[in-house]
Amino acid sequence: MKLLQTSAIMVTLCSIIALLAACKKEQALPRATQHGANTFGCYVNGKLLLPKNRLNLGGSTPALYGGYTSGANTLTLNAQNSIEEPYRVIHIILNNPIGVGEYLMSDPNNICLYEERPPDKRFSTAITGNGKVVITRDDRVNFILSGTFEFTAANTANSNEKVTVTSGRFDISYK
């Protein structure tokens, strides 16, 4: 009888441990904020992309960085995940932005790029002209930039291959 009780307890404990291991917390997009929280996230063909890198392990490029060029003529925002495979990067470049507002990728002054390695693939909105970046906060005094984005980009080597980036959001503090 005691052996049956011990076996039942062991089975119950193993079941609980298996359930806890299976219930790891799923990652999600960061909350939409506008106070320089240094957050970024989007879905690329339905797969979540959050900035992560090996900076603490000897890497030199931050996972998330951006801001205006010294003349304030170009806004760049870069996010990369170099921990997971494939290595994935998003580049957003707006030339001559004037502040809060909507910036379309059909304007040749604006471009969104997505890169994936390996294999080396580069996707560009310069081919599709599809997408937009919406700046919701452009605080050049406190160096805070917030907004949303979405786009469809084509592979620069094979324009029939496309990626769709959705639900993009960012809130960065820069200097």
C-alpha cells in the first residue's frame, strides 16, 4: 500500500514538473509607449521579432539603436536579433522627416529593409513601395522617438519573394 502511495506521489510530481516546463512564458510585443522606454517589436511573416544580441558576450552593435543624423535630415532606426537563427535585422530610414505624422514607403525618400542571415537575404520596400511608418512622438529636446510601422518588402535578388512586417512599434531614447 505504501509503495502505491509513493508511486502516485511520484507520478503527480512528475506531471506537475512537466506542466511547469511546458508553460514557459511566451514572448509578446512590447506595450506601446511614448516615453523613451527603448522598446521595439514586430511580426515578420507572423514570427515575432524582438531586438536581442550578444553585446554582453563581446558583440559591439546594440540590439536597438536609432535617432537623427547630426544635421537632423535623416532618421534611422535599427533593430536586430543576433541570438536566434536566422539572424534578423530591421532598418527604417526616413529622409527629411518633419516630425509627428505618417511616412509612406511609396515616397523614394523613405525605405524599410529587412535582412536575414543565413542565408543572406535582403528585402526592401524600394522594390514594392508598400508600407508606412507613423511617428507618434518626435521629441528632439528630450531625444524620444515613438511610433508604429508596417510594410511588405521584396527580396533584392528575387522580387517574387516577399516578407510582410506587421504590428511594428518602437519607443526609443536617443542622443
